[in-house]
Amino acid sequence: YGTYTAYNGFVTFPTLLEGSEDYRTIEIHTMYGRYAKNKGMALFPRKIDGKYVMSGRLDGENLYVLESDNPRFWDEGKLAHSPQYWWEMVIIGNCGSPIETDEGWLLLTHGVGPMRQYCIGAALLDLDDPSRLIGRTREPLIVPIGVERIGYVPNVAYTCGAMLHNDVVVIPYAMSDMVTTFATAPLSPLVELLKKG
């Protein structure tokens, strides 16, 4: 399974990609349910207590954790985090699916703050109950600076996900919708920082 936000020029549609068991075909389905709305719905990479779990920004401002028995239908969920720090005072959202670590789910987040600046931060969520926040960054990890602030959509650093490679978090991110670059962070110090937050 995978998710993306379809857009027809007027309306966004939370969309599910579903691969066949032989990996030869992919079906595309619009997701349904009272919590299948807005942008940024990102599946957790495995079921938790037998349910599919999703991070989503239903109201355009806060992050929710959703649960479902059916990955196409989302009707259960609860508020997980609201904007709290200066760099996310307008919006907080996820940056793709979380990464499972021994200490919890590492979820990259984006925040929109003053001057419509998009920054990237992180949160650590409980492995068994991802609506329980262990900690999050008080300051952003990635902030657009210098030439990163200039482009088609100015003042934006944004990612759609990251990966863990040899205990290093690799974060591809776009700079003002013009170019893409990479940032890296060692996993252990990042997790320790989040546990203090």
C-alpha cells in the first residue's frame, strides 16, 4: 500500500495505491470515511493491534492518528498533536510515513510559521499507541535559508518522507519547489533529542 494526494485542479482526494500480490499491477482507490480528507495521509508501515494506522491532517491545522480495519475506509481517529512552537504556529503536518525504531515511531513533521515559512521537524510516537507523543523537536531540524528561500514557492523546505540507512536518517527535501537536496541525521542523537522534548 501507498498513499498520495490526488488533485484535479480544484479538489484534493486522499488516494490509496494498492499493489497486487505478484507486484505486477497497482490499483488506485480514493479513500473514504469521515477522516479521509485533506492532504498528507500517510500509512504506518505495519499494522498495530491488527489495525491499519495512518497519520493525517484532517482539519488543515492539526495532526491526527487514524485507525481502520480497511485501508480504503477511515472513520476512526483522534487528535495527536497541535501546533505548539513558533515554527509550526499556523499548521503542523506529517512528512510521509513514520520510521519504526526501537524507541518509537520517528515521524518527520512540517510546520508553517511566520512569513509562511515551511520547516521540517520530528516527533517520536509510542510504538503501541502512536497517538501518544513521546517527544518532538522544539526547534526545526531543517529551515530554508539563503538561496533555499528563493523559488517557485518561496521560503519552503519540505519532504515527503525519509529512510533509515545504517542508523542514519536520510531526508530528501525540496527547496522552494525548485531543487531537491539531502540532509542526514544520526538516528541515536535524534531519538535522544526527541525523548528530551
